[in-house]
Amino acid sequence: MFDLLKKKIQGFTKKLTEKAREREATVSASEETKKQEGKKAVGAAGAAEEKEALVEEKGVEKRAKGIEGKIEKKLVEKGETAGEEKITGKEIEKGKIETKPIEKENEKGIAGEPAEEKPVEAEEEVEGKAVAEKAAREKPGETAEAPVEEEKAVCQPAEAEAEPVPIEKPVEEKRAIKPSVSIRGRLKAVVSGAIELEAKDLKELLWELELALLEADVEQTTAEEITSEIKRRLVGKKIGRKENLEEVVKKEIKEILLQMMQTEQRDLLKEVKQKKDKPYKVLFLGPNGAGKTTTIAKLTYFLQNRGLRVIWAAGDTFRAASIEQLEKHATKLGVRVVKHQYGADPAAVAFDAVKAAQSKKVECVLIDSAGRQETNRNLMRELQKIVRVIKPDLKVYVGEAFTGQALLQQAREYDKDIGIDAFVLTKIDCDSKGGTTISLLFKLKKPILFVGTGQEYKDLSKFKPEFVVERAVG
């Protein structure tokens, strides 16, 4: 309100000042004109009259400023005002200011009726009043949070939220691997009593089979070679007219895959028991994170349950905390760990473990090694040294079942530099199809001894090719 009043007074003051200046300029021009015309007396009288008017206007301006200062001082002292006031130009010219309340619409919104004038309260009074009203609303024994809870309840939507729709897992559709025999071929089957498969009958089947193998993480050249071999064996094959064509062909495909996956079989348990020059030495190879340490613990659990004793060699002297990780598993399984300091020669650690097993007549030594990529030549030479010094009975490559072509490439390099005897594939439970195993068996012809199926020590199973073929082809 004060700002509004101040602005109005300043506006009128500005207008009076401009008017006074205009009159002063007019008087000066008039005096100059009268002097030139020789009317000195009339000019002097007119000038005096104009000066008096100017003095009067300056007095009004001075009084207006004085009134403005008094009003401001009064408002500061009281901290309130009776409402907005309306000031007219005539009243200021007279030196008097009369205030009139500005008409407002009342709460009912009826035009013409003046609204009740409410004094503007200081901030402290407003806050105090709000606190008092809040305290008055609260009942004895209730906390201040009760009204807040009511406000929250009011803000909630009237309609209850809809229950979330359960997301169903999509059903995995298997590819239709079946021959498409032409009408001509079927007519010939009526006469001969059997369907003879031709190359054009197998075109769609072989295309779907190759896609199924690729989707199962089978390496591309492996998938192409497998489909070519299947085509060679199926073309010209005769199937009885009464036999289920699709089932017979799928059975043939599975048998062909199993034959192509055949490798030299190794029975670890049998080899450990039959070896005369104990201990039986197993060296574990593979990249970081594939699960070598966990596989060592699982295999130990497997051997212990069959009456065999085990000693571990902490040959990973490169990775921080690798020895502590091995010792943690050893404590749970009751296994002795032979270890040196970090940075020590892993071949020396393995040598000491073998000597300890010989002195205690322990049947098996499992040797851990630092995880490394096949491109790290220095670490690969360390493995070559372990092989020369210890002459392990079995070199096992540990890899993740779902890494696909990367696993095949790494295994090839390890086999070239170190020589791989067998595989253990971990995390087979995370592999959707198992095609990596098909690539390994078909390309490297190395047996897969075990597959890891979980995190527990008991989650180590013997590998069965039928399981993989069934998952890949269906």
C-alpha cells in the first residue's frame, strides 16, 4: 500500500515540476520578447506575476514531499496501514490529502459493496497466529504430525492404483528343422514305398539348422562344416513312407552331431587311482575370472567324497589376494595349501607342493596358476616353465561356457603354447544353448571333463554331449 501511495505522490510531484519548468521557460521567452518590443513595464508586471505562480507551485511540491516523508515515517512506526488510499490531483494542489478506501469485491463477489478492510499484519504476528491456530486444531495428546497426515490423505487420488500386470517370460520358439519334400518326391514314394531325400528337399532344413547352431553360439565355420557334413550324409537317404519324416531326420542329425563331437575320453578318477608314481598332478590354466579357483575347490570336493586326499599349490603369485582366496576355500574343505610370497616363482611353489604330497603320501596335487590372456607372452612362459619342472599328468583349461568364439580362440593359443589335455566349462547354467562345447569338441578334439552348474561345491557334473545336442537342436 505504501509503495502505491509513494508512486502516486512521486507522479504528481513530477508533473508539477515539469509544469513549473514549462512556465519558467515561457516567462523567460515572454520577457525577452517584451524587452525587444520596448514594453518593459508590462513585461516586468507579467514576469512578477508568473514568478509568484512558480513560487506557489514550488511550495506545493515541497509540501507534497513533506507529506510523503511523514506518511512513510508513520507507516514504519505502526507497521500497518488502513488500506489502499486514493489521492486526487486537486487535493494535492490545495496542500491537503484526503484518503478514501478503494472498493473491492467482498467474499460473495457482489459488485458495489465495499469489502471489509483488514490491517496488514507484521510477519511475526502472521507466523504467531498460524502457530496458534494449528495448536487450537490439535486435540490433547495428539502430535503435530496428525494434521499433516490428513493433508496427505486429501492429496491422494480418489481411484486406487491399478495392480501391476505380471510380466510373463516369452516362450522360446525353436526353429522348424524338417525337410520339405516335393510333390514329385511323394508320388515316387507311393510307388517305391520310401521317400528318397534330395538336395532340394534339404535346402530349407539345412538353412534353419545352421541358424539354430549359430544362435546356440557355435562358431561360424564350425556351423558351416557341420551342415555340409549333414547334407552329405542325408542326401540319398531313404525313409519309409509310414515313418515320421521329421522325427527320423532330426534323429539322424543328432546322431551325426554326436559322432562329430566324439573325442578321446578321460576318466580322471580312474587315472588318479591307477597311477603308481603318486601324486597325480593337475595344472589348471585359463584367463582371469573364468573360475579356476572355484573349480579347484569343486574338484577337491569331488575327489574327497571318493576317498582321495588332495594338496593345493598356490601358483598364482601374480594376482593380489589370490592366495587368500585359495586359503579360504581350503579352510572349508580341510586342505593343506603350499604357498610362497607374492612375486615368487610359481614353478617353485608347484615343486614344493609335489614334494609335500610325496612325503605325506597324498594322492593328488592341484596346481593353481595366474589368470592371463594368451597375448601375455611373459606369463605364458611361466606356464611353460611349470610344465617343464613339474611334468603335470593333466593340463586342464578352465573357461566360461557362454563366451563362444572368444573361448575357442583363447584355447587354441593355449593349446599351441602349453598343450591342453582337457576342459572344464564353468557357468553352463548361464549358457542358453551350449554351442560353445560343440565348437571346442569339433575343432580341438579335446575332451570336456566337467561342467560347472552353480556356486556350491557339489555343483560339478560330468559332461554329456547328448545334453548339449538336445539344447542346440531340440
